[in-house]
Amino acid sequence: MKNNTRLVARLLAGAAIFAMAALQPAFAKEWKSVTIGTEGAYAPWNLTRSDGKLDGFEVELVKDLCGRMKIECKIITQDWDSAIPSLNAGKYDVLMDAVSITPERQKVIDFSVPYAATPATFAAVKGSDDAKLPGTGTELVLTGDPAHDKPLVKELRAALKGKSIGLQTATVYTKFITDNFSDIADIRNYKTAAEHDLDLAAGRIDYAFDDATYFLTAFQSKGNENLTLAGPQISGSIWGPGEGFGFRKSDTDLRDMFSKAIKSAIADGTVKKLSLKWFKINVTPH
């Protein structure tokens, strides 16, 4: 009987200690510094200047955000095609590369709230028949639902039949182009956006497809002066909520820190100011 009493007492004491431990708040990692990975080759979002320094809309924005969070931020360059695996492998803590928030990506990484929402479009050689793509100068709002979208892209499909379309590999635009045009057009993938611009300007492809804000800046680069936007500016929920920072699933505290800072930068007009500076249009998400 005494032995049983002692055993029960020990069990109760152990349960009490466990319960007290469970009530203690979990200590999140104290983020004093973070490493941010970006391509450094997707102007005007992020770019590498002639002196080797990184610049662009996202680079300026993240410096502002890190100041708000009072943390030290180091930005390193990373190829886009291995960006998400490198984030999850711990090469850096935050992915910043005009990354559109999509359900597929949300399965493997977490996102901050969006800091931008931009349309996409085609580009063609200025003055060519290809530049007269239907819908040029208009906006086309798509949802990602084939029942809604297919009738709206029917005219584009007819115009793009037999054409070649270049796009950067593994972007949010891959599925749209593949689903809607791979059966009637030649789809060519490029490691960087600059590479599809080069082939477009040289006449090796008929069209390129990318973010409209990217093209507006790319057209100012040497060799791209003969390029122009073609077809409608495609916006809507097909691209998801917008662009956000990417985080490992385990770093929810860091994700929440960035989201809070982004909301503050949107509220005080910083995001609008930087988007007008770099894009000439306001890409502040609604």
C-alpha cells in the first residue's frame, strides 16, 4: 500500500510538472539578423548595378522593412531555378524575387502578406505584325478557372497559333502559358528573363511573356529598344494574391515579423512611393 501511494504521488508530481511546462510560452527564435536570397537579375524588382551592388524595388523595400523591424539584413544572390530548394535547405532565411503567392508554392514554403500585385503580358518586336496582338492596350481579368478563362483567351489562341513564346522557367506564368497555348504554339523556356529578351530582339522567337513591370524596364536596356508590349495586360486571381516574401514552414515568427512590417509600409505609403519610382505604376496590393 505504501509503495502504491508513493507511485501515485510520483505520477501526480510528474503530471503537475508536465502541465506547468505546457503552460509556459514557447520561446521563438530571436531574429537579430537574417539572410535574404534574391536573383539580382530581374529588374526593376531586383538588379545588380555595374558596381556590383544590388538595387531595385525589392532591395529598397526590404531595407526599409528591416529598419522597421530593427534587424540586420544581408542580401545574397541566388539563381531562380533553385531558389525555393535553397531556402528550404537553409542557404538563406528569406526568399525575395517577385515570388507570386500560389497554392502550389504554399505547399512547400510559407509567405508573408503580399507587398505587390502586378499584371503580366506579352512582348513582341515593335512595328511587326506580332505587335498587333488582340487586346493590346486593354486589361484582361482571369481567375484561373478554365470555365471562366478559356472563352476569354480564345482570340489570343487564334492569334498565337504556330508562334513561338519564350518565358522564364518555373515562374507563376508557366502553367498559364502551358495550359492555354502549348498545343498550338512552340513554348521555349529560359533560365533568366533577359535571355528571352535577347532571343526576342534577335528574332529567334515571336513573343516573350512576363511581368508587365519587368518589360517596361527591360525595354530601356540596350538592345531592347525595338521591343514593345503586345496583347492585353492580364491580371486577376489567376496569379494569386500577389508577390510576397518566402519563408521556411518552420519560421512562422519571422514570417509574421515581415508581414507586420509590410502592412506598416503599405499604410504609410512607402510601397506606393517605391513602386512609382521603380515601375512608374502603383503596384500596392488591395
